[in-house]
Amino acid sequence: ANWKLSSLPKTLTAEEVTRLVGAMGQPGPAMRRADAIVRCALDLGLRSCEVARLNLDDIDWRAGTVTLRHTKGLRQDVMPLPAVTGEALAAYLKHERPKTSNRAVFVRNTAPRDEPIGPDLVRKTIRQAYGRAGLPYTRSHLLRHTMANRLLASGSSLKEVADVLRH
């Protein structure tokens, strides 16, 4: 077969991940939201649409888990919530999330304020994070590939990586 994507997908190097993470925590409007979005993509391997659809009820703080209800595979999956990702989410929810009755984790800062963000804003936020880190990339899905590569490098099997990516 002559597959279009027959080679391994591109990922960030360890140095590039360090630069990206180092560029987080900057002051400014919507920066805590940006940090939480990047963490969800980098640490959990979430797709842009999955980040946008996260709901407050999907996070179990006591158990340290995130439930993904509206995935590409149309199934419900429970994933562990890494401490750094939980801290980024908590900082956004406590200090920056607008007051709203909407149960979406990530809501718009501009009108209409009661609406959740969409996948396009997730992708734009990640592109801007690359720019702050001085990285030339534009694709948000690169963080998903990077998370998978980090799992493989730490000794996980392909089956385990596939399960985490919900393939």
C-alpha cells in the first residue's frame, strides 16, 4: 500500500516541549485558560473538539480523573488527570473563568459569554502558545502525537498508547 501518512507523525522534541511548558504561566488576558488548554492537549492527548467539550461534571477532583463523553469514537472514557494538568485547570477555574451558568469548562471571554469555546479557539490558542515559545508549528494535533511519543519512549506498548489515545 502507498499510504499518504506511512511514516511516523511529527512530534515535538523534548527540548521543544520544555520550551512550550516554559512559555506557560505568563500574565495576561486568558493566559490561564491557554495554559489549561495546552496542558489538556499535551498531557492527556485530547483532540481540539474534546478539549472544547469538557464539562465541569467530567472532572472528578477526588479521584483525579477526567471523563470524556463526546469522543470521536462516540464512547465514554475515563482518564487519569495528571497533577500539573489539574493544577492548570484549577487555576483557570478559580481565577479566570467568567461567571456563568454554563457547565462547560472553557467558556468564551467575549460575547456571547455564556457559550462554550469551540475547537477553532482551542487550535488558535495552541498556535499562539507555540508562538510564545518560539516554535514554528501551527497544528494542535502535534501535541497529541507528542504525548503518544512520550508514552512510547517511557516504555509503554503500542496497545497501551492506542488505548490512551482511544483508538
